[in-house]
Amino acid sequence: MSSVRGKVAVVTGAGSGIGRQLALELARRGARLAVSDVDETGLAETVAQVKALGAEVQGAALDVGDRAAVLDYADTVAAQFGVVHQIYNNAGIAGGGQTVLDAEWELYDRTLAVNLFGVINGTKAFLPHLIDSGDGQVVNVSSLNGFMAQPTLSAYCASKFGVRGFTEALRTEMIAGRHPVRVTVVHPGGGKTGIASAALKEAEARGIEPTAEQRERVRVYNEKLLKMPADQAARIIVDGVEAGKPRVLVGNDAKLVDRLVRLLPRLYPKLIVDFERRRLAR
Ligand SMILES: NC(=O)c1ccc[n+]([C@@H]2O[C@H](COP(=O)([O-])OP(=O)(O)OC[C@H]3O[C@@H](n4cnc5c(N)ncnc54)[C@H](O)[C@@H]3O)[C@@H](O)[C@H]2O)c1
């Protein structure tokens, strides 16, 4: 039996990339949808695409880092639909490009506000509703950087390791309390989305000119590492949810890295630095 058909599912960061494709995949499998994003133009496009599939959908402008807004939003969605079964805390930003030595403090504040507190806000705001549904599901999107660290990604890694820790702790609590809520943490590898380019645009919008090295890094990421189409990533995630998986690794890169860091915990940082030197040199 499908754990998605007829269920009310909330997707954050649904205005593009994996979030949009999650909304479409859930709609195809018969879910009723509440989708949100800070990007209202992208969100409107997602809502139109979901409607074209014949699914019920409500769109809302929402910054997941704005705790009061997320709390209000949870009550609004519960009132609109009468019940909420699933939340996909997907909204995220790249938050990379600078070393710990060079990074401004603001990079950490911003990246953790969206990627970590966004997930905590969404989970905590919706959890009572998910428990009330009697058949709840939390899906928190981390990254392969939720178990593997990389240079110039300290803010992103801190946020995504944090998402993993938060989500796994939540799972233990749902088990201990016998609450009817399954908990899944998702670790995507490189996905073909606009996330890396969005970081450059966002820096420019704040009046910071990205360095040539940062631009080159984004080019290499877009051309060589961010490979899996977002619709494929979304199918793998929803398949994992339907299969009741507590942990979903998306892509062979995520699966490989998962093994690497467990087999070679002391050696892997050196291997990562060597790999990056070779990739960025080409
Ligand atoms: N693409 C990848 O290679 C990859 C790899 C690992 C993990 N992820 C994770 O997958 C998730 C989706 O990323 P994506 O690749 O689809 O990127 P994307 O940039 O295409 O989509 C992210 C969406 O989140 C929205 N967003 C950003 N800040 C927000 C905020 N404060 N509140 C609400 N919405 C906000 C953006 O407007 C955008 O629509 C993120 O959590 C990301 O960290 C992506």
C-alpha cells in the first residue's frame, strides 16, 4: 500500500530543483500538497505544474529561517487541509566558497539559519500535526556533506552534519515515545540543480564580487559533479519514503563516499583534498 496516496505532504524550497521535483513526484503518486519557497516566481511555476497533474496544491511564500512564519504556516496548512501527514524539509542554500580563515561570520549565520534551523523550524512546527495524523513522516534533506567534510564548505558541512544529528535524534524519540511518525534523513550526492550558481548570484546581490577561483569552482561543480537530474533524485527519495527507509542515499557518489568515510575516517580528508586538486586543475 502506498504511504503517499491521499496523504497531505508539505514541501519546502519547492520553487526549483529537487523540491519542485519532489512536489511533482508526490503529486503523481496521489498526494495533496502544500508547497512553499522564498522564490515566489519559481513557486508559482511549481504550483502550475502540480495543478497540471490534477493534484490538490496550496502555494505559500515562506522563508524557512523565519521561525514565527513557519509556526504560523504549520497551523495554516493544518487548518486548510484538516490534517498533515508528511513534511519534506528540503529548502537549502550552498553556503560555500570561503575557508574558515577567510569566511565572514555572516556566512555561518545565513547558512545555518536556512539549512539547519530551517529544518528544525519545519520539523518542530509540524510535528504535533504529524503525530495527530496517526501516520506521520518527516523527511529531512541533508547531503553527502552530512557525513563527508570538504574544504571551503565548513558552513554547509556544519549545517548538513547538524541536519543528520537532529534527524537521527528525532527518530530515537519517535521510537522511544511510540509516536506514529517515521523519520528519514536524505543524503543526496551531486544533483543537476541551480544550487551552486544560486550561491554566486546571492553573493552578487549582497554586493560581494565572487573571486575567479570561486567562479571556477562553481563551473567545475556544475559541469562535473552535479550530475543527477532532479526528477531522478526525487523519485529515489519518494521510493525510499514508500519503502520505509530511515536513511536514503541518492546517487553512486553518495554511496561511495558513505563507505569511504566509514572505512578510512583518518585518511579521507587527504583523499578529498587530492581529489579536489585534480578536479579543479582540469
Ligand atoms: N543539488 C545537489 O547537488 C545537492 C546535493 C546534496 C544536497 N542537496 C540539498 O538538496 C536541497 C535542495 O537543493 P537543490 O539542489 O534542489 O537546490 P535549488 O537551489 O535548486 O533549490 C533550493 C530551493 O530552496 C529555496 N530556498 C533557499 N533559501 C530558502 C529559504 N530561506 N526559505 C525557503 N526556501 C528557500 C530556493 O529558492 C530554491 O527554490 C537542499 O537542502 C540542498 O542542500 C542538494
